[in-house]
Amino acid sequence: GNSVTQMEGPVTLSEEAFLTINCTYTATGYPSLFWYVQYPGEGLQLLLKATKADDKGSNKGFEATYRKETTSFHLEKGSVQVSDSAVYFCALSDPGANSKLTFGKGITLSVRP
Amino acid sequence: DGGITQSPKYLFRKEGQNVTLSCEQNLNHDAMYWYRQDPGQGLRLIYYSQIVNDFQKGDIAEGYSVSREKKESFPLTVTSAQKNPTAFYLCASSMGREHQPQHFGDGTRLSIL
């Protein structure tokens, strides 16, 4: 079956530090990959996506590249801000699964001023 | 503005009571989903619906029921059979086709009195 594995958290960084959040996946087909962000007390917001190998998704300074050879979709940002403090979820959508998403467990990021 | 509206934001249930969580979308999406979120466990799929008058069980459907009488609405009932209903419930919708992301509401937090 499909699965998504995220690195263990929480992660605490100082403002302007470099961010990497690891995500690897297992899927039976050729999935689409997503990063979602959840701010306290809110629902999930789509941050970025990639639909095929070597695609790079980007938004708000965040980037992630779909690496089929390593089955990974790591999230990066060059300089984090306090406002980036949130929970981040990696997810995949297997085309054969009727648009259902499989989520990782999420990781909490805290950014200190 | 198009979006997904969940209500109420906070809900309290007495032992033995059924409660219904509302989810409405005006995105003209075909597919709708209900997730349960517990601390440290990510999102778990309760039920989903690809079209009106049809729905399927997710990974943790026991103790829950849904209906899909209209395209815009997908209410979730938490029955008295659900022994541990305290959680954050998220509703989502999508176009229902491959590579399409899901869009989320702001959630309902259910607590037991």
C-alpha cells in the first residue's frame, strides 16, 4: 500500500535559518506529491505540489523537488520567518486511488525571533 | 469567495449523544472527505464521497455515519458508538480527479462533557 514517512519532530530554528523537512514515500503507481501547512486552530492549506518526476513545486519561498529515484519530496526554505511556525504535512495522491490522499504524520516547526 | 465551511467550530457532546458536524462547499467539487486529527497521529480518513448519493468507508469509519444528498454538503454524524470522539475533525473537497489537491475547511473541535 501507499505510505508517507516524515522526519521526526518537532523542529526549532532561529529566524533566517535554512529549513529542510524530509519526506519519503512508498507508492504502487506514479503519485502526485503535496506539502500542506496547518497553522494553530486551522485547517490544512496547500503549500505546493508536484505531479511528475523532477517537477519542482514552489510557493512563498518554499521549494520541493519530486525525486523518483530516491522516492523523496523534501521541503526546503532558505530563510525561515517566525510566521512560518506551523505543522507541515507531506502527502501523496496515487492516481489509482480515486484522488484519496495519504498523509505523513506531520512535523511541528517553531521559529524563534 | 469559494471555499469550505465547517460548523460549528467547537462542539460538546454528552455521553450517549449523537452529534452532527456540518460541511458545505461552494467550489463545485465532486469529491468530499472527512478526516480525524489527533495529536501526533496526523490525519486519518473516516469517510469519503466521489459523487452525490455515494460514499465509502475510510480507515476509521466505525462509530461514524455520513450522507451525500447534495453536491455541496457532506455532514458527518458522530454516533454514541464512537467511544473516543474527542478530536479535531477536518472536511475536505477536491475535483476528484488524479493530480488534484484537496482543499480543507477550518475544522470542528469536538469534546466530551
